Amino acid sequence: MNEIAYLGLGSNVGDRRVNLQATVECLWAHDVVVLASSSVYETEPVGEVLDQRAFFNAVLRVETALGPEQLLDACKAVERAFGRTLAGEDGYVKHGPRPIDVDLLLLGELEYSSERLVLPHREVTSRRFVLVPLLELAPGLMVPGRGPAADALARIDGQDVVVAGPPLEVGP
Ligand SMILES: Nc1ncnc2c1ncn2[C@@H]1O[C@H](COP(=O)(O)OP(=O)(O)OP(=O)(O)O)[C@@H](O)[C@H]1O
Ligand SMILES: Nc1nc2c(c(=O)[nH]1)N=C(CO)CN2
């Protein structure tokens, strides 16, 4: 059965918009149908590494027949295609600079936890750079197990997010 999922994209190395756009094309090649993109936002770094270049972030609405672990595999394969160092590998820096980050934010109504995957994404309700584009695509969204996305956004202080450009092209 096909499900709707939301993916969070981020880039702060190289041509950030080009990287986000290329990610859409790469997702199609991994059996992920890209239905819609939010605007592209420029956002201040959040997390354990604050002294790095600002990110470009966007959220995609996608449709796929892949299960949760397979969809995570697709996200990781796309990151790998950009030459990214993945968690567990030499040179990996948690929250550090990266040409592309693809996070699986939500998969339908699923609440799921395994060694390598938590759904909804652990940080989906604490990051403005995720919630602003997510609400642009899905106003009124409820995050399974956590309530309205808009309420979560209202609880966040700081974390600058400004529109940097129009939505990504979503065709294959
Ligand atoms: N919903 C999820 N989406 C993506 N990765 C997840 C998810 N839940 C757990 N993970 C795990 O998190 C690991 C680290 O992910 P990643 O390299 O993107 O971390 P990060 O971008 O530095 O930090 P963050 O996870 O806070 O965004 C992945 O290898 C993956 O196994
Ligand atoms: N603004 C912003 N900050 C981040 C981002 C990101 O995509 N945008 N990704 C990170 C690694 O997951 C860490 N910090």
C-alpha cells in the first residue's frame, strides 16, 4: 500500500539549492514519488555545531510503497550519492557541515522505533527549520503521538528561518 511521507532536506556545503534540487531527482531513482516541495529556506545552524555556514532547508511530500526501513535506506543512499560521510563512519561529525541531509520526518501515521530509525523523527517538533516548511506543505498537520505541529512551532524560541527561494521542481 502506498503511504504519504514527509522528508526534511538540508544542505550547507557547495551550491545549496542545486544540492536540494539534485536530491529530488535522486529520490525518484529510488522509487520515491515526489509530490510537492516547500519553499527553500535559509536557516541558522541548530544543534551541537553552531559555528558553520547557514543551511538551506526544505521539506518534501512524497508517496512510496517502501516500508520504513527501506525508505530510510533510500534516504541514506541519496546522502551517499553526494559523497556524504554517514553516522558510524570515520570523519562523521554529528550536526556538522554536509552537502545533503535527508531525514525521514513522518511516514503516514506510523509510530515506530528500531535501532536505526525513530518515527516521527525525534527532532521534528523541536526544529523551526523543519516545522516552518512542514506547515507550509501541510497546514493543520498533527504529529503522531505529539499533537499539532503548529503548537510545537509556537513553543520554539529563536532559530532564524527566512525564505531563500521558491519550491524545488518536483518532476522526475
Ligand atoms: N527518522 C529518522 N530519519 C533519519 N535518520 C534517522 C531517523 N531516526 C533515526 N535515524 C538515525 O540517525 C542516524 C544519524 O542521522 P544523521 O547522520 O542524519 O544525523 P544528524 O543529521 O547529524 O543529526 P539529526 O539526526 O539530529 O538530524 C542515521 O544513521 C539513522 O540511523
Ligand atoms: N539550520 C539547520 N541546522 C542544522 C541542520 C539543518 O538542516 N538546518 N542539520 C543538522 C544536522 O542534522 C544540524 N543543524
